[in-house]
Amino acid sequence: MLVPGMQLSEIRKEIEADRPAIVHKLISLTDKGLKQMRKTNMSRLHKSMDYISPRKNNWIIGYTFRAPSKDKSIVHYVAIMYIPGGFTVFYPPPNDPVIMLYTSHFFKRYNERLHLNLTDPKEKIRHFMLNGSETPYEKLEDVNENAFSFFARNQMGVLLGMHYKKENIAKFNTFLSEDMLKGSQVALSEKLKQVIDKYKNQNIID
């Protein structure tokens, strides 16, 4: 079970131990979602659900399906660890060894700077899951031999954080809306936005 005070290596081990149960649950949801789309002739379906794993971890599982094939689907599953005064979110992308860690401060700024006015932490997380599927990034500078800072971009704005190489965990600390960008940040954001637009043109995201 994820608990406050865990080392990054312990967090990774716990997340990976939970992954088979999450995948099994996702397969079941996929089958039900595709059946619903066929029955109703829907071109797009988005759903999310809360799930407590056998290891007692709290997850939100979300998926977006688009006709005519589940190959054009987007799936997300994030674990939530509640800590005094806030929460931490972990996202292990499918087919990617990195684990993404989002602080409660990140979601506070995400909510404030996009003027979402959401009060429920889970609603903030669901909004981000639905709108932040692709996150290309560029390395900024080495902080020490195990960590470097990075500048990332999704459809909604800019994400700043640190990547810990040994544990292969990317920690997202804060969020910037586009109107906050200055100097070289503007050009770097536009460069990464072009990467996202390339995915759009390939119908990977919409």
C-alpha cells in the first residue's frame, strides 16, 4: 500500500505490483465500453471510475474510445496517495517504464491558473487526465548526478519538474498557463506544442 514517507524506489515497487490488477480491470472496462459504443452507434465514449486495488491503493481509471477501432483509444490509470494536507498522484503510462508523479501543489496551480474552480481533488485529477494525454518535454539542466530539471508541455499549458534517473520517476511540481510564459519559455513551449500537433494529425489524440 502507498503510504506517506515512502522512498521513490519503494513507490515504484508498489506501483508495479499493482499494475497487473489495473490492466485486468481495464480490459474488462474496454470490452464493456466497446459494446456500449456498438449498441448506441457512439463515435466517442469517455468514462472514469474509482477503484481500490487488492493492495489497498486508491486508483482512478479513465478511458476514451473513438470509433471505429479501440486502437484509437486513450487509457489512463492513476494512483492517489493521501498525505496530511494534500495528496500525491502517480501515473505509470502503458508500455513506458517511467512513472509520473504529480504533487498536490501541481494540481492546485493547474486548477487556479486555468480558472477551473474545481474543489474536489478527484475532479481536478479527472480533468487533467482527460486533457493531458501527451506530454513531450525537454531537459533543462542537471541538478545532480541522479536528477535533472525539465520543461514539459501538454494541451493545456506548461509543466515544470524534475526527473530522477535511478528510479526513472518524473516529478511534476507546478503548472504554468500560456499567458505566464516569458522569454525563452515561449519558444520552447511552441516547439513542444508542434510535437503535440503532430500527434493530433496522426489521430493519436484529439
